[in-house]
Amino acid sequence: MPEDRPPARPPHGQTSPPAWWERRILRAVLAGMGSPPVTVVLWNGEELRAGSGEPVGRVRLRERSVLRDFVRSPEVAFGDAYCDGRLEVEGDLAGFLIRTFRPGRHGAAWLRALNRVLGGRPHPHGARRSRDNVHHHYDLGNEFYAMWLDERMVYTCAYFPTPEATLEEAQLAKLDLVCRKLALRPGERVVEAGCGWGSLALHMAEHYGVRVRAFNVSSEQIRHAREQARERGLEKQVEFVEDDYRSITGTWDAFVSVGMLEHVGRAHYRALGQLIDRSLGPDGRGLLHFIGHTRPTPTSPWLERRIFPGAYMPSLREALAVLEPRALAVADVENLRRHYALTLRHWLGRFERAADRVEAMYDARFVRMWRLYLASSLVSFESGSTQLWQVLFTRSADTAHPWTRAHL
């Protein structure tokens, strides 16, 4: 974290006390957070206490412009001010957010209304826009992600057999869990929509003897996946296609999507369901693995604008719109929320250890932006405001799927 010290020569207006309306904005912002017991240090050195009880953290506002930004967009203002260094959180950011974030506290009505408007905008998800959205996040460079992901470059929720398992062990366990849920058999054909760096496709082929065709629009990820296929001698079993999932054709024994539904867009759920329906054979089955909410919730405006453009995390009911109009039946649902919280703890710890190298690649603002993204994601899963669903589905009249869940 940057050292807390006031600038040598404060800009004009940065030493005068806050006006009455600035104090009112600050009180409304804190009320919108649930009035956490924190100390706020203003640009002129004045300290304000919020909430009751012993303060659990200190926030330093370096510039009064932060309060003006809160009027336009509270959540975007907090995120951008933190990234710019105009707002600083003393000590551990994740710890501060965990202590101050209270899900279910609704706060000021005007803050809720602003976030609904700013976070609830419809976003187009055509093939070109989807490619641009993916490029914004996933094509930052494989070297960047390799600094803090596991050795297989798995950028989705891990599955921890025990809380003490390493990240590498947990990601391998997740890959195997998906394969067991799909009850894969040697010689079967699997299509994957959104394959990341190829870890699942390669695992399915190498350990379950299936043939895989995996789609992804990220050039960086596809390049890495193809290199891994060559190195592991799996080129004849796995084909990585640099194309949109809507280009999937043919008939397959299994369909799998891990971490892609968040980027599809609600307006395209039925079309995705049609694609799955025409892609699966008579005994076909599939699995959707996605981040979601317990009820429909707008995407965080800051997250959508700065990290994941076009993203939407559906409720379970919303996600089932992919399956319900078709002859596809839900066979199993599992919530891995706590596993994702632990995954994020590992990612954040590794990211912090690599922060100096990341800053050398990009800049200090980029480091703060990704620190805030990982820390706030960790808090959202630990608090229960965000979930991780795995939905297994089969044909409605399926009789081939295992009789019990013992294979899991």
C-alpha cells in the first residue's frame, strides 16, 4: 500500500474545511454503507467518526472532489477514487471491507436508486461486442495472470476437498468434479463454450479419454491452450477454436460452460438454450458453472465499467431460462460460494506478493484497481451477497445418467 503522507503542497482548496453540503453527502454515503464504525480523515486533516462503537478502520479522503463524484455515482466514485489514490484505506483493504460491508443494510434511498439506474442498463452482447468485452479483461497478457493463478491457469472457482488444500490441489479437484458430474466416458465427444486457458478441455481429454472442441474469443488464452495441447501430446483429442460460442455446430455427448454465462447477457439465454438443445444427442447432458445472486441484482457499476464490461451475474431462476423452454431437465444443483471465497483469498494473497512486478508491467493505478476487484469479490462471496452455482442438466427423458450421486 502507498505510504500515508499528505502532499507537500496541497492544491488550492484542499486545506479548507468541508461545506455543509459536503458533510451531508458524506453522511449519506456512510448511511448507504450501513453506518459502519469508521473514522474518515478529510483533506484538511479533520477527522469524522461514523457509526457507534470502536472504529474498525480509517478512510482518508485526499481530495474534496471525491465527495462531488459520489453525487454522480457512489460506487464508481469509491472505486475510481481508490484506484487514483484520492481515497485511501489504511491497512488491509479486504479486512476493512469485510468489517464494514453489511449485506441487507439498504442505506439511503437516493444511493439505492442511483446504483439501480447505473447498474441496470441493458448491454448488447452481439458477437463483436462480446469479443471486445473479453479482450478488455482476458487479453491483458498471460504473464500477468500467471503471476497469481495456479500452475494450470484456472481462472474460475476451485473446489477444496479440505480448507487446508493448496490452490493447485483445489483447482485439480474442481476439474475432476466437473468431469464426474458429467459422467464422462472414453470415446465421447464434448463441446466447451468459453474454455479459458484450456485447463478443463485438456483434463477431460487426458484423464477421461474424450474428444473435446473448445471455443473462446480470447486470442491470448487460445494461444496458451494450443501450446499446452502440443506439449502434452493432446492435439488429436482437443481442438481449440478461436470463435464465439454461437458458432458451435454438430452433435455432442456433453456440453460444458465454466464461467461464461456471466458474459452471455440475459437477452441471449433462450438462444443459448436452443444452441445446447440442438447440440446434444439423445443421451446428452451438460453443466453450467457460473457466478450468480440469490435474487436478480444489477451488476456493480464500477465492476462493469472498469473490470468486466457487459457482465451480468444472474439469479438461479434467471439462469434456468437457458434450460426451461427446452426438453432439458435439471439433475443437480450445487452452491460452491465458500469455495470461491477461499479461492479468492489465495488469488489475492498471490497477487499481493506479485504487486511490485505487476506495477512494473502496468502502473500503480492498475495494481490498486485489481486489488480492489479481488478484495471486493472476496467480500461479496464471504458475506453471501454473491453465489457460485453448478447446474447439471440432462435430457428430460434421460435414463443413462448414474442412478445415484455416488460417482461424485
